[in-house]
Amino acid sequence: MALLKHIAEEVLGRDKAVLLWKRIDVIGDIAVIKKPMHGEVSIEDLRLVAGELLKRLPHVRSVWLALGPVGGVYKVRQNLVHLAGERRTSTVYREHGAVFLVDISKVFITPRLSYEHLRVARLVKPGETVVNMFAGVGIFSIIIALKSRPSKVYSIDINPEAHRLMVENIRLNRVERVVEPLLGDSARVVSESLRGVADRILMPLPDLALDYIKYALEALGGRGWLHVYLHVDYEKGKGHLRRACELVKSRVEERGWRLIKSNARVVRSVGPKLLQVVVDAEVERYG
Ligand SMILES: C[S@@+](CC[C@H](N)C(=O)[O-])C[C@H]1O[C@@H](n2cnc3c(N)ncnc32)[C@H](O)[C@@H]1O
């Protein structure tokens, strides 16, 4: 991070660099710059920074500008513009000793969830069955399989390209016996084949997580853990964390389940005063 800041400051000066350097992600050998939200950073400025990134970061071979945020059902970066280096969008991304084939133009991928992937993996107890309802290319699922000792991780995604890469990633990381890739809408997959199987459910898609709690509860066997990712407005004094827990509690109770305990933490900032938070909730069916 410090080097990215330094490079941006050298090329553009402090005033422009401040708009930019936190918006650079390095994914494998590809750097992606998210278009600055404010200020006067031109495409020529961005090409200068891109050229310097190629020179100064020897592992970076390709630099892209993302004009829009991730979007659509598949949560893919939209409107990518090539800035410098190889005109390539697929790469090998490494995290916590695992390797992942990814394509920044076809699947969701961010290095900003790296801490969260490991944090959740460490919560998984030996023998647990985990359902990952929004698995992408399988990062949470594979890191759980490598770092903990689950008996099974069902890993669902609706994007055929994410599913294809997940199948490859499972094989590359040699976790075929633990991680089962499933293609489709997780509501349908759970209702048709995963009722009552799970001890823990991951819901890393803020757009759908609250509405899909009813399917997550179907997948649980009477008691277990939900990890629900949400976007909430920042409130002073951690009001946002309290509110996130309350949102989950009311959805759980609506379905005739009890919230035994919950804890929320900020995962990352996703916009001005908008946070991604995760609620870890232990729940139990009444009766
Ligand atoms: C934010 S990404 C998941 C990120 C991934 N867990 C990671 O850590 O890299 C959300 C994923 O949910 C998938 N998705 C969207 N709607 C879905 C649905 N109804 N059922 C299953 N997957 C869905 C998208 O294709 C996308 O890959």
C-alpha cells in the first residue's frame, strides 16, 4: 500500500494521488484502478500511473481501469479499459497459501476480503458441514478446506464462469474430497438438495443475504451459525453494527428461529459512509 501511494504521489503529485492510490488493487499480476469518484484525474494521468506501476512492480504485467463498480447478478467489474501492459484479464491470484485462477472481467474477485476469508476459516470446527451460498471462484470454501477440518463444504454460485473456475481451483488446491462445487441459484440448490445438512452457512452477497436467510435456515440442521454480509450506512458510536445485528435477528425470528448470540464487525468501507459488515449469528430452531 505504501508503495502504491508513493508511486501515485510521484507521478501525479499529492493532491491527485490522494484521490487514487487507495483505489488500486493488485490481483495476481494484474493491477486494477477504480475510477476516482471526484476530482480531476484524466485518462492520461491514469496511463502515466499505469506505466509506472508496470515499471516499479515487477510482478505486475497488465493494468486496467474499472470505470464502474462491480455490478449485475454476477458482481463483475464493469466497463474495464485497458491502460498498460498485456491486454489480459485472467491471472493466478494467491491468498493464504492457496492459488486461484480468476478472470477480472468475468467473475467477482477482490483482495480486500483476504482477512475475512481466513477469519471465517478459523471459526470452522472439525467435522462441520459448511454451505457457502455465494461462493464466486471458491476462495472462502477452499481456504476453509485447507485451514480447518470440515467434513464438507458445499460451494454454490450462479455464474457459470465462476463455477468453471471454482472446479479448477478445487482441483489445483487438491480439496476435491471436501469442497463440492454446485452451479445455480443457491435458493433452489438448498431447497432441492441441501435441506438440514449444515452447521454453518456463509452468505457473502450483501444484495441478497437478508432475503436468503430463509434458505440458509432451511440448510441448517436445527442449530448453527450464519455469516451474513450486509451493506449499512455508517452511524456514530457503532450504531451500524447494532442495526446489522437487529436486521438479522428479525429475519431469523420471522422464520420461527431464535438468535442465541450475534456479533458484527466492519469488513470494509464500500462507499462514502457506506460499510460492508458481517454478522456472525448463532441460531436455533424453536421447539
Ligand atoms: C460478492 S461475490 C462472492 C465473493 C466470494 N465469496 C469471494 O470471497 O470471493 C457474490 C457471488 O454471488 C453469486 N450469486 C449472485 N446471485 C446468486 C444466487 N442467487 N445464487 C448463488 N450465487 C449467486 C455471484 O455470481 C457472485 O459470484
